[in-house]
Amino acid sequence: MTTLPAAITGKLRADMPGPREVLRRVLFPFALFSVVLLALLLLSWYLLLPRFTRVELHGVPQDPSTLQTYVQDLQDQTKKMEEKRLALILPLEGSPYGILVQEKMSQPSLLAFHEQLKNVARTFLPEQSQAVFIQSISFERDAVILTGDVRNVGLQSMAVLAQFVSAVRAMPGIGRVDFPSFTRERDESIGFHSPFTLRIHFS
């Protein structure tokens, strides 16, 4: 194996740069690269990113920061509306919804009352269960309006109507029944009959 002469080896060692020289040579390119990279990042942050990250809301481009504020406002408004809704329905006592529920519960059930009236019409005169014919029932302010007809009893239609009114007045919860106009009419198909309209008030 051959070795380099000592003179050549010493010269090579003398020509090799030291650590400070290496650092000095590398520092400028690294600094230049850092400055260029920083400039590119700043340009992309202010020019490119806003263009690609914007979202259209109602046809208007919005920045992410603006969207965060918009979402927060929506959440606040939703929370207030939920609190308002709960205040309207809970608790029932003293609330507008509770008052409406109480009014609804206090109103008589027309369907149930209609069935009660039909039962009275069938049973108040057992020998003539088909004497009273109920045509319609409706609720008007504080009273129930009942229209019907007394038939199939001949000339006794007005007397039967008076008995039916008395039976209705005797029903539970009835405060007053306005007497109808007692009339007797003749029809070719059903004979003598007495149409009526009752105004029934609850107690």
C-alpha cells in the first residue's frame, strides 16, 4: 500500500475549510431560502388561502372567521328561541299555553254531549223512543245549540217536546235551557211534527 507524501498531506489539510468557514458559506444560502420561503407563505396566506377557503352563504363569499361568528350568532338565536318556546309551554300553570289548555279542557265535548242527548231522547219516553229526532248540535259562545224535530206522536208533538226539554234540563251539569217556540206543523210524509231549536247553557 502506498501512502501520500507528508508534504501533500499537509497541504490538503491546510486547504480544508474550518467549521467557521463552512458555517459562513452555508449561512447565506440558508438565510436566503428562509426569506423566500417566508415570503411565499405570506403570499399564500393572504392571497391564495382566502380564495380557496371562502364559502358562499346566501350568495355572498364568507371568510372562515366570519363563518365562525355567523355560526355562533345562530346558536345564540336558537338557544333564545328554545328558551322562549319552553317559557310558553312550561310550566303550564300561568303560561299562555296552560291557559289555552285549561280553556280547552273546560269546554264540553260536543261528541260526548251529543251521545248523552241521544240517550235522553231515546229513554225519556220509553213507549215512543223514536219521537225525538236530533238533527244537529253546535257550540256557540257559552251555549250548545241543538236542533231537531218531534214526530211520530201525532197531535201530541208539542207535549212531547215540552217533556223532552224538561228531561234535558234535568241532565247533570245543565244550568239553563231556553225554551223553543212550540209549534206544530203538518207534513205529507211524516204527518204532524214540531221542529225545535234549543239553547242549552252549562252550569
